[in-house]
Amino acid sequence: MAESAKSDSSADRVGYITRVQSFSACHRLHSALLSDEENKEVFGKCNNPHGHGHNYKVEVMVRRKIDRVTGMVMNLTDLKRHIEDVIMTPLDHKNLDKDVPYFATVVSTTENLAVYIWDNMVKVLPPDALYEIKIHETDKNIVTYRGE
């Protein structure tokens, strides 16, 4: 029994950390592949030519082995800096469709926003560290993306 406890305490443990960040942005749901009538039918009031805004809440979850020396999955200061660079600088107080080149050809749904954030976060985080992006578009509309 004592041997089992000893081996368990030296085993690599995996932990998850999540950093939550909020930002505001506007967008218009509109697909160039659909007619104006089809866009109105599919996206309803979210197809308003003047757009509409959201106060998004994004959760960035990292999964890694807990470092035996630091006791951390990842330094939260580093994660905060990456979120600033990848999410806040390009997205906060922006028109997603006009200010973010990615959305010039991609419909700015929250699903596609999660993919955009994933694709850019994965470039700056350690390999295989990013586990999940969760975006709260409203209190009732939440999108989760895990890179699949």
C-alpha cells in the first residue's frame, strides 16, 4: 500500500486552467454565398446591414501536465499576455467583418469566431496545450470549440 501511494505522488498529473476575458465587438451575419433574401431568412435580425454588437465572454482552457517545479499547468501571466495579443488587440471594440481580415470571407458567427481564436491561440501556446475555447455570445448562447 505504501509503495502505491509513493508511486502515485511522483506520477505526472494533468491539470486544466481557464482564463476568462471579455470583449465587445459588432458584426453582421451575412454570407456572400447567399442572396440578400436568403441571408434575411437564415440570419433574421442579425443580418441588419448596420450590424449589431455583443459583449462576448471568452474562456481559454489549457490542459497540460502540472510542472513538478512550479506546480503550474502554465504561468497565468503568460496566458494573460497571449490572450491580450490574440483576442483583445485584434477583436475588442472592432467591427469583426470590417476590421478583422479573416472575416472578410468567413461569416462572423460565434462558431467561426471560436475557430479564429483557436487557430491563433494554438500558434502562441506550447504544443498540445490548448484544450478548449468557449465563447458566451449572450447569457443563453454559448459556443464551445476544441479544435476538431
